[in-house]
Amino acid sequence: MAPVRFSSEANCDDNRVESPAWHELWERPVTDIIDQMVVAMNKHDLEGAANLMHQGYRSEQPVHPSLAFVGRAQMRANWAAMFAGIPDFQAELCRSVNDGDTTWSEWHWSGTRSDGQPFEMRGVTLFEIHDGQIVAGRLYMEDVDREDVSIEQAVQARTGRRPQLPSE
């Protein structure tokens, strides 16, 4: 496995090891596909991002199976809507590691929608890369909660039962 790269922004994880400053990460030669994706996303370079995808790119979101699609054209349409709807969209790569043909990456996406609402997602992507293009992606990206919900409330909402700590 290749070494893990870290972003220096505290938003991704305040408890990580020391990492290079963000400008060092982006000023070095861009050779990795995921690095190129981050640069394209932050420049809102739709064609640059789309060109990293194989024509037959397969996307799936296992937590949201109905969102699966095939094809670079749909990816391009999705990101055109993202860039138009979130004019200050920014992508932060928190961590990334290569494992054979698969690159695992932790992300923080943020911005403000054109209607003034905040946009913030965090999650992990697994991209399969062949011959310098992303051929498949499994996205585990979720909206960041905006309301304070305790772990007890979250468990109760999912199971119908509120967890009870044993008395000591």
C-alpha cells in the first residue's frame, strides 16, 4: 500500500498526525488521479473532472442503491448541477490511500447553495482506477447533521429502543 496522505485542515480530523500544509499538497506535481480530482473540483473544472472518468464509469452508493448510474455523461451532469447549485463548492481530501487498483479517500465537501443554505458532506469514496482513469466508484458520502441529536436518540430512532447504560 502507498503511504497515506493527509490534508492539514482541522475540519477533517482534529486528532490526526502532523501533516503538510495544504499549499504544499497542492503545489507539488499532480500525479495521482485523486489529487487531480481535488484540483478539478476546487477549480470547478467540469471537463477536467469528467476527463478523469472512464466513458463507462460505474457509480454506486451502497447506502442509497437507487442513486447508482453508469456513464461519464451522468457524472458530468451531476457535477454541473453541483457547481451551479453550490457556487463556492470546495472539496477537501482528508486522507487517501492506494490499495492496488483501488484508492480509498476520506472527503469533506462544503459550500453555500445558491439559495443561501449551507452545504456540507463528509464521507469515504472507493475509486477503482485502470489506465489512468476512474472506472468505478463506491461513494459513502452523507450530509453532515445540522441538529444536535444524542447517540441515545439516534439509536432509538433506528431501533425503536432507547439504550440504557447499566448502573454500576
